[in-house]
Amino acid sequence: MKTVSLFQFLISVILYSCHQTEKATPATLPLTLVDGYGPFNPGFSKLGNERQTNPDAQEPWRKMCLNVRGIPADWSNVDKAMIWLNTNQLVYQNFIQGTFTKSQYNECRKYWKLTADTSQLSRKPIKCYVYTLRGFDEQAGKWAVLIDTNNNLDFSDETAFYPEVIQGNNPYSYKKLTLVNYEIYRKGKILKASLPMLVKTFGSDFFYNFPQYAQATLKHGGNTYNLAVSFGFTRPDFDIIGLADLSSLYKNERLSEDKLIEINENVRLDGITYKNKGVDFYNNVLRLDPVIDDKKEYSLQVGYPFRPFAEQEFTSRRPIALADFKGKYVYVDFWGTWCKGCVDDIPNLKKLYAGLDKNRFEFIGIVQDSPERLTKFIKKQDVQWPQILSDEANKLVESYPFTGYPTSVLLDKNGLVLARDLRGNELRDKLKELSAE
């Protein structure tokens, strides 16, 4: 039988402790931009329509619209749209310019979950947007698009094009990209930047995205991990991101939703669990923090426990707690009446909820809104499932790590996250599958 001296034991403990300390080091990884979609599924945003804008409207974002020149005289049904490239910067600089009041600015920060730290934002206005025109080209006899690529608010020096159609069997393909110039604020300086832009049509609607993502490299223990970082392809400020470990994917493999690591979710690399703390846009780095015991954490990530709540149901004023639904599948929907995507989901949710066995399933809404708007909406839309208002007292929404609306999670019978962001047919099919058990 081998014996170990006290000296050898102490040395081994010290070495192990040093190794553990090394493991616990936060990672700050420089980012490199790459054109294309990489391993991610591309998202598209619908081009808006400023023709519907009322300059006297109370919503502060309505007042940020700018005048443009060079609209083609032989186009009809022309729509103008400002695409936001950095929401934090655009809203802040408009506040500084007096476009809207401090209370309106604070309302924007609250509902859009904007940063409270303005030290990394430029007080001088920068071109953190791009304008587009779309209309019917009477001479060509078809719909056309113009993009203000040089960001001078003048379309007379731009070339019109006729967008491709989104193909359901291959949404990743494109024939031509348009390079857009804009400005960013980084490390105290206003810098020129550019990115590729794609516009496509689907039915009578126009959609856009920016085929670009970032890569970072983590080196640890002699191993190298290549990470891909997506901003969702609709706004290049990396305010909302998804992280992928490229070493876990096959060549040319598209990332499935369950492998996408969102902000404040965990990824395991070289035997260490890191929390994705998101992109520091000002310094152009990805931040990862080590997690000591991730099994004790609440999260919206699949497989983790959902943070329990004990609040008051909005309509009935009765107490409501997550513990009340133990043994049931619970669909939790974070939403607001101001969120178009959230409101668009309501008819489908009503239909699904009506067909569920309430002894086995429940829906719960957690709402970031005003009591007046929520009351009016619930009554008009006849929303039947429980709602909890997140307000200044309970700050419920702030307890959960998500960055954009709509967001939802489906919980299993023990309060663990079973799936995230199921909508439409995906939610219908999952509920049907669980009902058949």
C-alpha cells in the first residue's frame, strides 16, 4: 500500500487550489466581424412605414424621424423607414438633443431595457441608423428599394434594386448584398463602420437583415475554443446576442435553438462553466464569467430551475405563486401591450389555452406595462389566463435574465425550463405532444 507524506499532500492541495483559481478567471475576448450567417439561423425584421407616423403622437420614438431628399418622382406608394442600428445610442442622443423629455427617455429605457450607464454613449449625435425607401417603380412595373448607403439622407445618389423573394426552403441564400456606412462610438471616439445589408420580400411585405456575426477565441489548458456571436442579424449593436461553441458543431451545421447560449446563460468549455455576460460593444469584447455551481442557479436556460415568484394576480387581486402550479406544465409569457410581436401572439395563445386541460397546464403572463393599458387590453381581447404586472414595487421583469420581447418559457411539472421562446405552430405542437403523455 502506498503512503503519501504530509508534505506531498500539502503540495497537491496547493497545486489543486492554484488550478481552481486559474479556472475561475473571467474571460475578456476580442471580437472579429465576419460576413455571412455562420452557424446561425438568420432572423429578419419587417421594414416599417413612417407614412403612418403622427408627428404629434405621444410616443417619443415617433419624433426621431428625419427628413430625406431624392425620392424618385416616378415611384408610387413610397414608404420611408429608419432602421435603428444602435438603440441605446439613438435614444440617448435624441434625449440630449431635446427630442423628448427625461420622463419619456426613462420610459424608453424601462420598456426597452436600455442601459442606465451613459458613459459609453456619445453625447454628440452619430449616424447610428440607416434610411430606406421602397415603392412601386412605374417605369419598371415592379416594387423597388433604395438604401441610403452613404448615410447622407439623400437618395438621389443611390441605385434602386428589386429585392429577392424569401424562399422557405432556403432562407440563407442571397445573390447580392448592399454595403451600408454608419458610425459607432468606441473607446471615446466616433468611428466609421460598415456592414452588409439584405432586403427581401415575402408576399406584399419587405424584410431586411444584416448578414454579419462575430467570432472570438478562448484559449485554456492547451485547448482552443472558437466561439461565434450573433446579434440576431437585425441590429448590429450586440444588445441581444446568442453564443455558439463552434467546436461542438459539425462543419456547415446550422445551430439548433437548444444550443444557442443567450445572455446570462451558461456554456461549458474545457470543463469550466462560464456565464455569457454579453458583448461590451464600447470595448469590442465578449465577456465570460466562471460559474462555481451552476446547478444552484435560476435561469431561463433549458434544464435550469425557473426563479419562483409570489405576487398578486392583476385582475382578481388574489395571491399567485409558481408553487401553486407544481405538477402542471406552465407556459410563462413575458409581454406588453406596446410590443407588436407580443400582441400578435395573443389570438393564437387564446386558441391554445381554450383547448388545454387546466388540470395539467397553465398559462401565466408577466407584463411590463401600465395598469391602465393592461386593464383595457385584457377586457378588449378577453384574455382568460392569469396576469402579473411587473411594476416599480416588485420589479418582477428585472428578476429574469432576458433582453427582448416577446420572450417565453415552458416549464415542466417541477418548475424546470423545458423549452424557450416557442411560438405559433412550435408551441402548439409541443403542447399537443405533452397532452398525449
